[in-house]
Amino acid sequence: MNKVIKTSFSLSILLLTGIVSAQESDKLPDTQVEPQEVIVEESMITKNDSVNNFERIKLDGIAAVVGDYVILESDIEKTLIDLKSQGASTADVTRCGLLGKLMEDRLYAHQAVQDSILVSDDEVNSQGDRQLQQLVSQIGSMEKVLRYYKKDDEASFREDLYKINKLRMLSEKMQNKIVSEIEITPEEVRQFFNKIPEDERPVFGAELEIAQIVKEPKATDEEKQKVIDKLNGIKADIEENDASFSVKAILYSQDPGSKSKGGFYSMTRETPFVKEFKDVAFSLREGEISDPFETPFGFHIIFVEKIRGQELDLRHILISPEISQKELDNARKELDSIRQGVLDGKFTFAAAALNFSDEKETKFDGGLLRNPQDYSSRFELTKMEPSLYNQVRDIKDNEISKPILENDPRGGGPKYKIMKITNRYDEHVANFAKDYIKIQELALREKQYNAIKKWMDDHIEDTYVSVNAGNKDCDFANNWIKD
């Protein structure tokens, strides 16, 4: 039960390590991608490398070698420093633990190359472009970014990001390949649960099932036209007067996810944006600005900044039409009437959701909300989003809330809703029937963990691994110190 897959931790380390490590790339061997082949003296390792035609390089500062990858002592120290600077808790992080994780990542990447798992230059460069865009947005300018990371020029910084991202992507693809086809059967879930001693079974926190009925007031045609005219004016100013789309987005866009970044998004056809947005985005040429168009969030204009195959860098401006107080009042009154109808027994809450709710995602399921973490209908109180918790914390069993006004955090217009707690589960020891989905997830994680562990054991045995004498006392989770 205590076993978990720790791949996400190792992946998170890669970017943290790489950016700072790259600062010394002119002085040290490349530790990130495709380093020079090295030979290790017999006093350091007794196993023979399976790779021929080595170049002899200085061993000072090398913590370990895994396949074609070198890990420097400085990588370990810088990784720890970076974790601390990112605010991550390092209380339980040890130097040996960090080295073990760095070695795992190199093994994944090394084997990915052996298995012909490819990462295209376009993929890697696109990721670097996105990271640079985010850094510029956060820090203020490319000059400030280069100064912060102590880089001489943008080209060298991009080269470092390329190396870091290529290693990360290779490692990630290899891990995904290992677990991608692993499934868990109901019988395996049952066996997993029955193996847990009764006094060691997990305790699940108090959970709620929540349903809601939503009314979304509509803007008048007059208000919609005002927004369209405003967006057309912004577009004209950009096209005719060379105004900055990015600045206009910062000033006028109502999209909280991109406003501070000048409206910037990088997307593919698989990016989970609404269909209307993607249809317009992928119909534009590079450098073109769309006419105003409508989505459930309001009206947009899109500027396509760059096209890279199936990926777009774009900027957009979202403005939602003003909803009149009269429309808001009408929505609240309608929900009051629906609520009273349920309380009077005229129809059930589920039937009311189906017939009256404006929220397509929930109306066909009796208004039942789905937990975005696992798509189940349960929300654990201690893990609930604060906004949702504040809405339901005072609702008692069999009660229906009065209409609640809610602004769309994604940038859409305001809406009213009524809510009901349909089921309440107190804190309890895991029950196979009631908690099947959670137990199934735990069982799948253990099966994936075992698959990863077996893969590690097999490939460590078959891969050239050298650990510096100073690190051989580490109590690694994997058998890096071969007998």
C-alpha cells in the first residue's frame, strides 16, 4: 500500500536541474543529452562497458554514468538548490535520493533511444518556445530572462532548453510505454483488497456527492453588438495603426488564463479548447487576425503568431457581453420557482436538472457534478476546491440551497445555481463495494509500480552503469551498485 510510482517527481527534477546546470555547459561535459562516451578506470568500476571506441575524458566531478549519460556531482547539488528555490519541501530529500532519481531518468532516456522511441526536433523546440514565452511573461523581457539565468544570448539558452527538454521527453515517453498497456481486472482489484490486513486498510475522508441546476442569463443582442464593435475597433487599430495585439490583450481581454501573458496560448487540435475556438484558430494563416466570433465564454478575436506543423502559437482577446440586472433577476426568480417545485414534490431534483438546467455537462446526469481528479461523483472534503467547499459547506442533507450567484472563473458570464447534497459519506475504513473506484486506482498504481520496478531491474542489469566510489555507500532504491 505504501508503494507509489514516483516518476512525476523524477520528471519534475529534470527542468529544475537542467536550466541551472546548463549555465556551466562551456566548462563541463554535457550531462543532459547525448554526452561524450566516457571510459572509467578499472579502479572505479569492475564491469566492462558494452560500448566501444571510447573517448577518454577527465573523471573529476562525475557522480555516475548511466548508458550514454553522465551525471555530474554538481547536478545533484544544483537540483537540491533548485527544489528549495521552487518552494518544494526538501525535508525528506537526500543527496543519494536525488542521485537515484537522476539515474532513473537517464536510464529511461537511454533505453528510449535503444528502442527507437523518437522525439522530433519540432516537439522539443515547441516546448522550449512555450517555456521562453512563459518566462518572458513572468520576468518581463527576454533580456531579464537571460540575465536571471546568467546566459549570454538567446541562442545559447535555447540550446540548453533543447537538451533539457529532449531528455525529459525521451524519459517521459519511455515511462508511458512501460505502463500504457497495463490494465487491472475486477478480480485483480478484489485480490489486491483482500491482501490488505484489516487493520491496515486505508481510511478515506468524508465525501459528498453534489448536484446542481444552473441558469445562465443571456445577454441582449444590443450588448452583443457592443462587444463585436469593440473587438472590430481593436482589430482595426492593430491592422491599420500597428498597435500591439499583446498590449491590447493585457488591457481589454477578460480571459484570466491568458490576459497577463498578452493573450498567448500554444495549442494543437488535441488541446481541450471549445470547438468554436479551435475551428477559427486552425482556419487562419500565420499573421492573420480573425473577425469577432462567439463561444460559450463570450466573443473573441484571434491573432495567429506562428504555425509549426500541427501546432499554433496564438494570442486572443475575450470580451463577454454585459448581462443586465434584469436578466440576472429573472434567472434567480426562475431558480427560486424550480427549488420550490422540488420542495413541494412536484418533481425531483434530477428531473428538474434534466428539464430546466442550462449546464449541458450535468443536466443529463441529474445535475450530478463529476470530480475532475478521477471523474467519480465523490468529492473528498479535505481536497475540495475552496470555492466549491464554500458553496456547499452549510447545506444539510435533504436541503436545497437558495440561488447562488457565480462568476465563471474561465472568463464567461455570471450565472445562478441551486445545489443539493445527494449523498454524504463519513470518514471510513475502505469498503470494497462502496469504494471500488478508489481501490481500483490503488490496485492499478501498485501494478504499474511493479511493472516499473521489474523494468528497472532488468534494464539496470543490461545497461552500463558506473557509480563514483564516493556514492557507492548510498542506499539506492534500485540496484545501481552491481555486484
